[in-house]
Amino acid sequence: MPPRRAAAKKSAAIKEEKPAPEVAEVGEKREREEEEEEPKEDEKKAKVGSNGGDGAEDASTKEEEEEDNTNNNAAVVVVVFVTGWSSGIGFETCVLLLLSDFPKRKVEIHVPTRGFGGKGRKGAFERESEDDETKTVERMRRVARERGAVLNETKKIVLAKIDVDLATLAVDARARKRTRRYFATERVDVLIHCAAECNAERKVVLVEEGGVDREAMCNVLGPAVLTKLWREEIAKDDKRKKKVVFVGSFTHRARLGVCTRANAREWVNRLDRCASERKEKDFETVGVRYALSKLMITAYALGKMRKEEEGVMVKVVDPGLCRTNLTRTWPKILRLVYEIPTRMVGLLEHPRKGAERILRAAALLEDENEGEKEEDWSNSAAYSALARDDAMQRLCVKAVDGFIASRDREG
């Protein structure tokens, strides 16, 4: 073969062989990509399998994942503010929120630091130890983990450092200012009032003209003031549905001289510091003061619900007879008389049951118990006829709002 032809054939062969390495590189990339994609597909199948799904559910699962990704990009966060969180039903409410699964949203549980409820040397209301509150939050997390909760970035507990005591909030101007600033900076979607007091020591909160029972302050005026501050700081452009849950009690249905119209009017008179000596004996009983306070907060919430229902869902929930620290100030013999029989007959429930009813009413917990409907605990079936009476509601709303307005004017 002539030398020129041999050289031409050799150069042609070289030209034909040049693309081969590029094809090999592309093939190797495709193999690597396929190897990377296979574990992802296996993970998706494992997730579907763990939820009891099969191959037929792949399409729906992908659609749900796409919706979840869309919602996650929108950073949907539900902020729940819980009072009375350090024990009892409030503590269990926070634990249940940590246990619940929210696939399409994140949940922040805001719990306020609490003041002593008494004035210190400089006249300001003092606060409890922050170390104790931090330990309570850690205990809350530990209890949730022990019950199987997986704590991640979708569930967070925030210690709101506002030093507020609901028993003194209505007369503590500084606490009201701190609370207002907090609600102005933190967007709260759900407000749950679990704080309550049933004081056997007959303590009162001092006002200039006299004293107001702590049951009235903590169970009625405190939640009313806190709700008012929260509502006033809701941003106008915030279109999310807001919810407030007041915790009532079956005791507000008590008759036999307890929750009557006469005693309700006397409760209002006592709020105005013009108590009747003839009725004083009735209010010496802790059960009467507590039951009346729950009657008044139920009537107040129902009365306000009609006027201020725009953008806010209002519920009053009867949590049932639960084992809590509400009786901590009772004499020991009285506590035993109360707790032992109710436990023996199965009436005294774990506070977790009350927390479930509260979260179900707030639409934060799926109704897993089909036999126990929400309306049994948070609508007219749970409210007494007196609490549903229009005249009683107007009387209570006027008295409570009037007291709050007078304190606001005084600063």
C-alpha cells in the first residue's frame, strides 16, 4: 500500500475513535445517576410500606408529597400560646402538641414565664425562678419522648419571658405592656387558657378600694384581659383563622344555691367592691367562688362570641373531672375526701383526657375517639341554661369589660 493511503486511513481511524471516550463518560454519568436515584426510590417505597401502602398508592403518595413541599415552601407555622402550662391540663396540652403529627405545618408552643402574683420591695410584681421554668420545659420534652414523640424542627417550645400571672394581670399595668409587646412581635394563632385557681386560703388581689377574689381574677379577668391584648395586636393583613379556647368546668352547672342569678349578681357587685354582707357567707366557700367564676367566664365567652366572631373562633371547653394541682391549697383531709371516692368510681380522669378535649375543640387534634364527640364538651350540651341566658351574658360582659376599662384608664 502506498505511504499516502496508509497515512490517510490511519488519520480516519483516529477521527472515528475520538468520540468513544465521550460516550463512555456519559455512560458512566448515567450509571452513577441511576445508582443515586435507586436509593431515593427505595426510600419512597419504604415510606409507603411503613404507612401500610402498596404500589397502587404511589401516585397518591407523590401528589401528597408535592402538596407538602408546596406548603413547606410557604413556611406554614401555627403558634399556640398556652397558659397554666406548668402542671395539670396545661402541661398535658403541651405534651400532646409535641406528640401530634402535623405533616403540613410546623407548631410552636409558646409558654409564658410567670410572676409571683405579689409585690416586691419596689412595688413591682415579682416573678418565679427562670431555672424552675426551664426545668419544667425540659421535663415536658422528656415526658413527650417517653411517650414516643419525635422532636424535630417541626415542633418547638418557646419560653415567652413576659413574667405574667393571670391572677394579677388585670391590675398589673407593666405586665399588660409586656404582654402587648409580645403579641405585637409574635404572631399567635391559637390562645388556650388553662390557668385556673381554686384557693381554699381565700386569698384576694388587692385593689385600691378593696380586694377581689383570686378565683375571679385568675379564672375570669385574667383570661379576658389576655384575650383582649391578643386580639388588639392581631395584624390587619393576617388572614389566618384565629382561635381562642377558654377552659370551663362542669361545676358551673351546679344548682342548690350555688350558680344562681342572685349569686351571679353578687359576683358582679363584689367585682365592683360593693359586696353584700348578707351574701358574704356563701362566698366563704371555695366551691361557690370557683363554680361562679366558671359560670361567669362561660357566659362572658359566649356573649363576646356573638360580637367578635369575625376572624376568631371562640370555644369554651369542659375538660371533665381531671386529676390536677387545682386542690393544692385545700386541707389534706378535704383533698382525700375529694380524690379517693372519685378515683374509686372512675370519675377522676388523667389530665391528658382534658387536654385531648381542649385540642379537639381547637381543631389541633384529630378525633380518634369516635364515641366521644366534640359537642359533648364544647357547645350547648356543656353549657348551663344560665350561661346561655342572654341577660346573664350581657351582665357578665358589661361587668368584666367595665372592670378592664377602668384599670386601663388608671394605667
